[in-house]
Amino acid sequence: MFDVIILFITDLLAFFGIYLMLNTALNIERGYAGIPNFGLLFSYAGGAYITGHLTAKIAILLTGAKVEADPITQPVSALMVLNPILASNPLISITLLIIILLIGASFGALLGLIQLGPAIRLREDYLAITLLALGEVMNYIAIAYKPFINGSLGVQVPDVFSWIGSRYRFYLATGIILLIAFILYIYAEFLGRTPLGRAMKAIRENEIAAVSLGKSLTRYRAIAMIIGSAFTGVAGSLWTLYSGAITPTLQRFDWTFLPWLMIFLGGIGNNLGVALGTFIFVLINRLIIFNKHLLAGVLPFDIVWFDYISLGLIMGLILIYRPQGILPEKPYIPKNIRRKIVVSRSQE
Amino acid sequence: MLVIEKLNSGYGKLHVLYDVSLTAKRKEITAVLGPNGAGKTTLLNSIFGLADIYSGSIELDDERLNKMPPHMISRRGVSYVFQLMNIFPNLTVEENLRLVARFSGMNHKDIENSLKEIYDLFPILKERRRQVAGTLSGGERQMLAISIGLIKRPRLLLLDEPTAGLAVRYVDMLIEKILEMKKTMDMIILLVEQNVHKALKIADKVYVLVSGRIIFEGTPSELVNKEDIAKMYLGVG
Amino acid sequence: MIETLISGITYSSLLSLMALGITLLYRTTKVPNFAHASFVVFGIYTSYTLALLGYNPYLGTLLGFIVSGIIALILFYALLEPLRRRKSSIFILMMATLTYDILMFGIINIYADYLQTTFKIPARNVYLAPQDFTLIGLKGVTIVSTSLLIVLLMLLYILLNRTIIGAALRAVMENPSLAQANGINVSLMLALSWFLAGGLAGVAGALLPMYMMTDPSTGMLLIAPMFCASILGGLEQIYGAPLGGFILGLATTVLVSWLSGVIGYWIMTYSLMVPYITLIVTLIFIPRGVVSIILKR
């Protein structure tokens, strides 16, 4: 029983961490810069697949192991050589992890740049169409281009967490996910208070006014998109490393719609709200999935579809009744300005 | 006759008008004057079902208009000429007029007659009738907007600052046309204007609206005699 | 080569029907409808169900029009109209259509599960081409889809330009508040446009299994081509949609097939990328669509 609870909590926290990264990224893009990124899947899947493609190759370089098999098409035989070396060598494992995360971040940022090309100059609706359409592309590429992650079969990746012992492997992975999610969260909160973050929000509020004050629309949107996509790429990387394998089946529902649902639930623009919304959602979602077997016999269809319908309905209700979320955004006023406001008010 | 009694209205939680009472008669021009943000447009919006009415009543010839949706109010013979975005820019001048006429339930003969009346009033529109409305000049556009309001021969015409932003020659001309409309057509004209001098010249009755309340009611000459109001709020006298 | 061209024309016709609805909705409601693919998928399953019950699947074009039209009406009245009354932003409306797409995806999958257990058939691979007829060497789907496109376009033209309801619809597209101020029931007109757009998507969906292998997630495959065709034609002009549909449809079929002869067969794998590339190129160079170039002259 105790083991089950620990397992549940570990799984819950891992999902929370991954989604917190995604949702914080989305909050920078939408909540700060007003970009309607309906194509979050693009950079997320990008990060996940590039990790599937490169982890074994980099592991071979780092360890200098002699691997006859091609790590993409024959991952099992490649991993038979690589995994024991990684398990006995924490230093190499951690180096590998860091390299992979940096790759995930830069690849994500690169994909953000690709999305930006057409995106930054467009009106909101056209922007949303483009991003949504692009979101579907990554899976086609991964399926069509076999050498990437072995087509629709997918690929297994070396285990960078197993050096701590197989018993604690998931705890370590979850811990690292949470740590990185926390760092990104703090960065996002910090960003919101910098002049850069406030300039982004000014553009979101009123494009014309902000531009007339000399704020460059394209520049700030570009920055938000690149930062957000880098976060998303890291989340994708960690997802692949955590799962140990990846197939080109990442869905728009899980990795675009649900993040939107969570940030709407928590409150767009407010990082704490987003974190709260993420936690509430993941908790309920994991509880349902954990107890899925109870419903499996009752429903005459696959319970997965019930998710789509119930979550769709919840989102509809949020949109109509509380689009500002649980914790609505509050304007942030820097300290020095806050003092001036107080002074000018007392003089009136 | 348009009778508004103790009207309280606004938008959601934003309360704009307080206990506004107003009467406007047939074959008269009733002008509502007041500074920016006084609630003049909100008054028109309230009559037309575009604002939220909290209490009070709006009656046109003894029929209550409160709670009716705008398209029903329009079918009761009310025309509202917006200040901006008041034409269909991609249709020709005549298409604009015919489209609106068809929705007022007029028969073919009435439409042709009404169209002729409008072309008599604004000959320039007849010249431009095949031109796409979006390409008209500011003054011509405003004439078309008023014509769209007139085509269905309304009982009540609501005009929201028809001369705002127009060249001087058009302002004088439009004001004259409104006076001509009053004489030739049998309807109530409720005019909201910022151009106080011009409005006072043609109005039969004047209301001054300040911060959502009516502070003056009377004839133009009475208003000019009330120097304090005229000076403070309207910049005349 | 001729065969590819005919197949391309079929695909273009279907794409045009879908894009037509997107453009119509964009003109009336000012929102890109991300649930459009769901309307198509409901059409697919309408004609499939008819085929399972032993009817001619072509009846699905008529029934599919009604089914998908109603699915679209539900979206309008349950989500979009309450949001419009609250003066929600375009972004919220877009989010609402995306949400409805997710909801409908769940429902169609449950329906597929239901068909699977009831009829003991693989309801996730819907392919009706083997049941299609041939006339003077042409496949039924080619004849039906092209002629239906032409007929529906003519009907739409007559509706918009020769009837009072059509005039009202155009007025709503042009200036909704002025239309409302002149006695037009804007909400009803918007509902009509949703019914029509859903219906057109339903017709396309009903024909789709005659053309290609389909399943509940076919919608995801269609999103890019549909929007691409619609934007390529020009969102500002309804009749741009078939133009965009044909340019894109022929590009994805005929052009790619020709390229595969020149460059190599591997390029076929990437034919799915054509709509994305076209979409982005269009947005950068002619964001107002091909129609804007034609009209400028």
C-alpha cells in the first residue's frame, strides 16, 4: 500500500513538473506577450524527439563505448552496451543529462524561431491558425523521416538516472524534473518584473499604444516566443528521458489543449495562478487515471474518450463563467514607482 | 411622441444615466447637448436597446421599448444613425439603401418612392449611386448614413453627432438638410450634437446632459439666457 | 498522369467545400473555426453508418449536411453565442472552437467504439471506395464531388445575391452593428452561417471515405489543408475558398506526383508538408490571398 502511494505521488509530481514547465512557457507567450500559441506541441514534440534521436549518440561519444548496432534502428542492442556504463558512472550520466537538456532548450528555441518567421507580424487570428497548423507538423516529420526516431516505431533512449540504483531511479528523475520546473518558474516570475516582461505585457494590452511608445512589437514577441519554446523544448527532453522511450504519437490534446486548460483554470498572466491551476488539474487527472480500472468495466467505451468530453465541457464552462481563472492577474508595479504613486495620491 | 421617464441605464456595472426624463415631439428637432462623456450616446443606445436599463421607461407613441432587442425596436420604426461605422462599405450606395429598405418590410413601390425622396434631398447620392460606399468622401458618407436611417421612413430618427469631424462646408449643409427633413418628413428627430451653435439654430427643444443627469430643459433661447449653464458646460454665451 | 489529375480534381473539390465553410464563418463571426475538422468527421461517419445499414453512402451527402449543420449549430448556441453576448475577445472565441473540437473528437471516438462493438467491424478504418460506382470511366466520387461543388456554389451565390436572407447575411458580414440597427436579427444570421458552413463540411466529409482511408483523427490531418486553402484563396472573399482549394489540391496531388518523377519517389512521403509550407508562404507574401491579387487589377 505504502509503495503504491509513493508511486502515485512520484508519478503525480513528475507530471506536475512537466506541465508546470509547459504552462509557465505558455504563460510567458500568452500571458506576457499575448501570443495565442495553439502549436505548443511543435516545440514540445521537437524537444522530445531530438532527445530520442541524440541521447544514445551523445552517450556513445561521451563513454567512448564500442557500439556496433545503430542506436536508432536497433536501440535494444545499443542500450545493452550503453546502459550498464551509464549506471556505473554518475558523472557521465549527469554530463549527458545536462548536454541533452541544453540541446532540448536550444532546439526548442530554434523551433520557436521557425514558428516566429511567419508569426510575429500577423494578426492574432492568423497567428493562431499558423501556430495550430505547425503544431501538427512535428509528428509527420518524425514518421516520414525514419533516421530521426525510427519512424512510427519510435526509439528507446539510454537511462541517465539509473546510476542511483533502479529502485530510486524514478524518484531521482522526478526530483530533477521538479527542480528544473522550479528554476524555470522562478525565472518566469523574475521576467515578469523586469522592464522586458513589462514591455511584453504593455504590447499585449494595447499593441498600437505600445508601438507608438517605441516598443518593438516583433522584437518582444520574438523574445517571448524563443524563451517559451526553449522551456517547452526542455520539458519535451525531460519527458523522453523520464519515459525512457519515445514514439511520434504526442497528441495536441495532451500537449497543447491541456496546458491551455490549466492556464485558463489558474489565471492567465499570473504565474502563481498557473502553478495552482496546474497542480489542481494534474491532481484530479492523475487520481482519475489511477482509479481508471474502477470505471473500465462500467463504460461501454474506452475511458480515454471520456477525458476528452469531460475536459472539453470543463473548458467550455471556464470560458463562459470564469475566463480570468482562479487567481486573476494583478498588475505588477515596481517598488520605486509604487512609492511615487503613493506620494502623488497623498498630495491630492 | 417619445417619452422617457426616470431612466437609469448603463453597461453592466457601469451606471451612466441617472433619472433621465425627456420628451420629444413629432415634427420637432430635440437636441441633447452636453460635454464629452456626459452620457449622450448612452441615451441613444438606451432608446435603441443597446445599453442595460436598470429602471424607468422609454415609450414611443405609447408603446414600451424597454427590454426589446435592437432589431425589434428598429422594426417599430426607429432609425439610429451611428457616429462611426454607419454604412456598409463594400456595397454600392444604392445597394446600401435598398438592403435596409427591404428589411423594413416595405413593398417595391414604397422603396422606389422613398429612394426618390432621398435622392431629391441628397442629389449627390444619386450621382454616386453606383459607387462603392467605402470610397465616398466624409461628408457624402455621412449623408449616406443619414439616408440609410431615412429610407424606411422612421417615426423616430436618432442622430449621433452627424457633423463630427466633417469639413465646415459639409457641416452647414448637413444642418440645413436636417432642418429640411424636419419640415418635409413626419418624424421625431433626436439629435445629439457637440456643435452647440449649429444645434441651437435648428433645435425646437434642448436638453443639457451633464454627468448622466439632465440639468436643463427648454427652448434654445431660454438656454442662451441661462448664462451659467451655457458658459460652463457648452462654451457659449 | 491523367489519373492523378482526376484524383487531384476530386481532392480539390472536397477541400473547396471545407474551405468554403471556414471562409464563410470567418466573414460572419470573425473567428477561425478550429472545430471545422470535426464537422467533416461527422460527415464521414454519417455516410459510413448509412453504408453499414445497407443504404447508398451517397445519401450521406444530404444527411451529412444536416448532421454536421446541427453539430455546428450546437457549437454556436452553446458556446459562441453566450460568449458573444459577453463581448468575449476573438481569442476566447477561438479557444471555444478549439475546445469544441476536442469535445467532438471524444464523441466521434465513442461512436466509433460503439459501431465496432455493435457491428463487429473495424470502425476506425473507414474506406468506402470499393463500393463506389463508375460512369464513363470516371469514379463516382469524382463526378459527385465536382458536380456537388458546382451546384452548391451556385446555390450559395443565389442565396447571397438574390434572396433577402442572403442580403441580410452580407449585411452582417459587412457591418454587424449597422445590420442589427436596421432590423436584421444578427444572431439568427450567424446561426444560419454556422449551419451552412457545418453542412458544407458535412457534405465533404460524407464523400471523403470514397476518396481516401479515413478515421476519427482524419480531422487533424485536414486542419492545415483546410485553413491553407481558405487563406490562400483569401479570407475576405467567400469565392476565394474554391480557388484556394483547387490551387492547393492540385499542388498536393499533381505537382507532388510530377516532382516524384523528377526528383525521386521519396518526396511523396513529404506531400503532407505541402499545405504547411504553402500556408506559411501565403501568409508571408500574400496574406490577403490570391483573390486580393486578382481584385487589385
